[in-house]
Amino acid sequence: MKKGFTLIELIVVMGLVAGLTSMVTLNLTGSRKRVGVATTMEVLAADVRGTQMRAMAGEGPQEIVFGSDRYTLNPEGFVVTLDPEIIITTTYPQNKITFAARSGEAAGPGTITVTDTAGGVTKTLTVNQYGTARTISN
């Protein structure tokens, strides 16, 4: 009696391994997109709060100017560039949120939406007139 595996058994096992590998790869790709939007939103929310804190600390009025693929923290001029698949839209006039000196109040309430164009994942950051930011998952 010979010991070992037949060719058919080896082919079946290799097919199962290939199928499992492809399923795991597809799952990881989808979760990366969700994490990309979540991370971008966390960084954006921290930047909004930091900009408001600088205005409240007496560094004069502070603003964030949004483009579709980046945003700029002014007056420093620090630019945050996003992944090519992530875009930002906002309801603020001229795509700019301004925080008043000392009070830190926003020029008005509005929303900032971060979207992954490849995966369709969206998160929204709402900022009220007092400058309080809150993240909403869509």
C-alpha cells in the first residue's frame, strides 16, 4: 500500500486555499476603505477642534478652507492633503469655516462630509454656531 496524496486530493485542497485567500483579500480591501474615511474624519474633527482652541486662546480669528481633496488651516497655511479616493464637501459659504477670536464661535452652523468615492462610505461632521463638532455616520 502506497502512502501519500492523489493528484485530485492536492488539486481540491489547493482550490480551497485559493478560494479562502480571495475571500479574505476582498474583506480586507473593504475594511480598509471604511477605516480610511473614519481616520480622515477623526483627523478632520481634531483639526476643527484645534483651530477653535487657537481662536479661543487669543491667536486671532482662525479658519479652515476646504478643497475637494485637501483642506488648509489658516493663518498658518498648513495644508492637509487627502487620499485620492476621498473627497470633502461642505455646506459652508466659500467652503470656509471661521472661528471668532476669544469666543471660538463658528461663523454659522454647517456640515463637512467626507466620502470615499471608490467604496461609497460617507461620514459627516456637524459644527454648530458655538463651534461644537459632532461626527455622524451615514
